[in-house]
Amino acid sequence: MKSYSLSVKGMTCAACARRIEVMLKKLPNIHNPNVNLTTEKVVFEAEDSVELNDIVNKIEGLGYEVEKEKVEFDIKGMTCAACSNRIEKQVAKMPGVLSSVVNLTMAKGTFYVLKGVQNETQIAEKITKLGYEPNLVKNKILQESDKSVKEKRFKLTLSIAFSIPFLLAMFDMMFKLYLIPDFLSNKYFQLFLATIVQFYCGFQFYKGAYANLKHFSANMDVLVALGTSAAYFFSVYNIFAGGHLYFETSAILITLILLGKYLEERAKGKTKEAISKLIDLTPKKARVIKDGVEKEILTEEVIEGDIVIVRPGEKLPVDGVIVEGETYIDESMITGESVPVKKGVGEEVIGATVNKNNTFKYKATKVGQDTMLAQIVKIIEEAQSSKAPIQRFADVISGYFVPTVIGISILTFVYWYFIGSNHDFNLSIINMVAVLVIACPCALGLATPTSIMVGTGKAAESGILFKGGEYLEKLHKVTAVVFDKTGTITIGKPVVTNILAEDKDFTLKLAASVERYSEHPIAEAIVNHYKGELLNVLNVEAVPGKGIKGELDDKTVLVGSKKFIEEQIKGTFADESNPTVGTKVYVALDGKYLGAITVKDEIKASSVKGINILKDKGLKLYMLTGDNKEVANEIAKKANIDNVIAEVLPDQKADKIKELQNNGEIVAMVGDGINDAPALAVADIGIAIGTGTDIAIEAADITLVKGDILGVAKSIELSKAVIRNIKQNLFWALIYNIIGIPIAASGFLNPIVAGAAMAFSSVSVVSNALRLKRWKFESSNE
């Protein structure tokens, strides 16, 4: 099973999006299709047997355009026709590659790919693996979106220019000014102007309407084409039959709708700023050491293992680990943390962050699509392309909306012609056109996805990554929040505070010799505390949630919890009245108890603040930990958490979450470790601390890049703000049509006024969504 995301042009309203989605649902071996009008993305999962080109043809058969890109490379290393043929065939096999042409003489490769499925980085990696050296020809990539915007701007300008004479003539006649030249009122001159506007500037509406009608469906294009055509052809008839002309109605309507679409496109562009800003963060070039020589290369040419040099004030091109030097790095653009972080040898650094102090060298560990920034962009794009459950409501309405409006418009004509106006054809047709034009479903289709886009973008700026719109919607319903202790509430880097044993040095040495094979923070604390040479312990085996064991000179070594040691040996343990509070790690050798090492972890400074904010919101808070009750209760007391679930094994954490859910709670789980992954997956909302393990982040629905519990409170507040914004959009989109259609049908609405209202209704919805860009975390003084 593979996931695909296609960029599709030509969708004009929610009915278009629903149409593509319904078509995909009918196809065999296609799963979870999701079409987003705002981002113009079609996302679905397909089994390996599905040919992607067949899906593209199906979508384009409905009258829409699947976006493609042209990617060109200069390719070094080809020596004969076999080389070029090999590259050509291997790249052609990649999903999303529509054509593959490699010219041996010119040493060039030209590939047309589906936008969003393949990109230059993946193709470059494929060519490199084949043993050749590709260099991207940057300026050759097609800028289809720019072409589309320019074309829309040209048609709008032409439409405005050809509609102004109608507007002047209309005002001149309305106010009896008699100021304009007679030729502007000439019926043949008006026919010429109206024809250009109707069939050139407005051709897109006919094209969209035809594509829908031939498949027995309808969308906004059908309404616009029907309404303006009725006014245009009735006017053409009246030129020869004698009667009033309504060319100004059709021409000005198309102009207003084109204006609304253009403004909507510009406003929608602002909702994508979060991704654009993130992509622009990566520097174009990197300074690396190759073959002992320092050279400057393009960032996309950096490969894993390269040694990168970064000077003060420069951005890091890729992710890696420092191998030489020490500095402070500003990670605010990734984590939201404003204070620069000190980094030294062995510590990880993130691409696109800024080196503040000293020159240092680091080894590239993640490049291209694997960098944290690339992953963040991917998560945001997926979230913005996903569909929140509340959007299904709008989709269902839009599916019935257009046919219903057409029916109402026909009834309007029939009523006014036979009853309301005593066979006044002019008035009947005008009222029918007003109904068709006022009832555009665009605003309804844009209500949810625009808010989701802006909301997820705003969250990213604060270091909060939502993996989908559904999680952004569901989060505000949470009633209980469960926190892991180590690395979530606490710093996650405990230190040894006490050793209770007859031979303290040997006990610590033995424990460190075994714990060096464990990645647990407590094990790391013990290993770091011992500064001497370690023993050679063999056959080391971890017992999840209990401890670790091994063999030293054929003697069994046990290091772990009291319960773990009690299961293995009998004997006298450490004095439990010892006042030192912390996690006690017990040590035994060859069936004999040696002593206990106390390890303590400090609470993060922001944890108490975040927890207090969540308590003020009325949420039930729990701490879920495998640690002993004594330590857990002490941490919970300091963190101001009332409910503690301690001494829980990793495989039992998910069961505890299920228990809360069975009691009617909607649960958010916050964790950072591998042992938290099952609980994160089971919870209604899984929130991973971004400083934790990759598997925890993968299992979670939301990632807090900054690794800060305050982010939980922020994300819940933002979720509430986004849902409130969506409901406002849906209310105004629906109330607009509920009020507008009856007014138009009653004959109180001029079609031109209806067109203006319809054109700007979508803009108003997008503008309301853009207000989320000004959202601030009210519960913080930050």
C-alpha cells in the first residue's frame, strides 16, 4: 500500500472536490481518498497493483488538471548508449514519472513528473544510486502556478476593460445624465463587448460546466454558465425581436466572479505562508570538506557523512552531529524557543537553525527529505491536505446544493412568468438569473480547509505539529490529559544522588558496567556518574519495565527495581527509612544483594506552568509512570498533578489509557519514549515531546517540537480557536444562502448585486480564516 498526494487544478467549489472523492471511492484498490479544495490536493492510498497514470487519467477525464513538473539534470559519468538507456528506464519505473528522456550527447536528462509524487531530490538519488552524478538545472523547472495567476490576472483585466462601458451606460441611463457617447449604447457594439467577456474571459465556466454535466453532476461553474448564458442569449434574441438588452448583467457578473476568484486566490496564497517561510529557511549553499579541501556546494548536493563547516551568523544547511567546536545555536525557527541553545561535540544540530557564536564543524546525518525541516514541512502539508470531520458536513450539503438551486431557479422563473408578473418574460428571466448567481457554494467549500490551513501553519510557528486536521478538531474535546514522567514532566536527564552499599565504588562500577548497554535515562545517569574503567559483563539482557541482567565471571548480575531483585534472590535490602527521595536502582551479584543507587530527575521549569493552565481549564490530569509510587508522588506533588498511576510496565500503559476511555474520558496522552508509543497510539489524541524518540513521534498525532508541556495548553487553545473560526465560516456561508436565495427568488435582488455578493462571500470566508494568523496564546504572558 502506497500513499499519494496529487496537485489538481480546476476545482472551483466543494462540489468539484466531492465529485473527485466519490469517483476515487468507486475505484478498486483505492483507500481513504481525501480531496482538499483550498490546498488543491487529492490524497489517497493505493495498493501496489494500481497504475498511478490510470488515476491521473480518471481525474483529468472529469475535466480537472493534475499538475506536472519538468525536471532537468546535467548528468556526468555516462559513457555510452547503455548508460543513458539504463537511467531512462530506471527513472521511468518510479511512481509519478510520466516521461523519461536522457540525451547522451548533451549529457542531459529531462523528466516530467507528477507534482507532489516525485521531485528532483528523489530522482537525483535514483540516478546517483545507478552510479552517475546528476546536477539539477534549477531555472528549467516549470512555474505553472505563476502562469495560472498571470492568465487569471490578464482575463480579469480584459473583462474589467470590456465591462466598464456597460457600467457607464447603466449609470448614465439610471440617473438620466446623457453624458456618454451614443456608440456605447449601440446594441451591436454591446454585443461585441459582451461576446468577448462571455466566451473568452468566461470560457473557464463553460469548460467546467461541460466537464460536470457530461458526468451528470453540477458545481459552481454550472450555476454561473447557466445564469450568464440566460442573460446573454436573451439579449441576443432581443436585438432582433426588439426589447431590453441585459448584456451588462452577463458581462458584469462574469467580471465580478473573476474578481472574486482572483482575490480568493491571493488570499488563499497567504494561508500557505507558513510552509513557504519554512522552505525558505534552508540556505542555498553549504561549506563542506571534501578530499581535505574546503569547498562551497549547493545544499541539495550535501550527502550523508559530509563534514560541514558553519561560521557565526550562518544557517546550518542540513541536520548532523558536531565533531569539532562549541557554540550557541538559535533554534527558534524550528522549536519556537527564543533563547539560543549551547551545543558541543557529540550533540545534534538541526538544519536551517542559526549559528550565533563560533565556527564549528559537524557531520551530516540527515539530508534532503530526511532533515527535520523537510519532515516538518511534510507533516504540515499532510495536515493541511487532510479533511477534518466537520468538513464532511459541508461536503454532504454541497453534494445536494447545486441541483437544488437549479430547481429553485426554474421554479422562480415559472412563478414569475405565470403568476407574479403576468407573463413578463424579462422580469422572470432576471429573477431566475439572480437565484442562480447568488447561490454559489464556494464559501461553503472553503469554510473548513482555509481555517485548518491557517491554524496548522500558526501551530507550526509555535513549534506544534498537527499530523491532520482531524486531530486539530478533536483536541478541543479532550477531557483528560495523561503525562509520562521521565522526559515529559521532568528534564529526562536524572543524576545519581546517593549510593547505599557497603562497597559503594564496586556497586556503582558493577551497575554502570551493565547499564551501559541500556538507553534508559536512569541507566545513562549511572554510567555518567562512574568515571573509572568498566567491567566486561557478558550476555546482557534487558527485562522491560523491570531491569537488566548479565554475567560476570559466570556470576549473574542483576540491576533494576526492588520487585525485580526480589523475584530473583532472597536477602536483606537497603534501609527503606533512608530519607533520600528518588528512583532506587538495586544491584545484586551471584544471588547476593549489594546495595541501592538513588537517581533523581528534576522537573522542567515550564511543566508546572503548563499543568496549572490545563487545570484551570477544568481538565483531569494524570501522571502515568513505571517508577515507584514514592518517587512518582513526589514529582506529582511538585508538578501539581492530583492523579498518579505508578509502577506500570510499558505494555500496561495502553491498558490504563483504555480504562480511562471506558470511564467516558476523551484522553490525550503526552509522552516521549519508546515505551510510550502504544499508549500514544491508543489515546484519542497522542502528543509526542519532540525531543523524544522517533518512534514516539511517529505514533503520536501531535508533536511538540520544543519538548515543552506548555505546548499542550497552547495546542488545546489553538484547537478551540480554529473550531470557533470554522463554525463562524460555516454559519456565514449557510446563512448567506438561506437569506440570499429567498430574496433573489422574491424579485428583490438585482443579478449584478447578487454577483457582487457571491464573488465576495468566498473572500470574506478566507479573510475570516486569516484572522487566525493574529492568534496569541492568551494563557501565557509570553
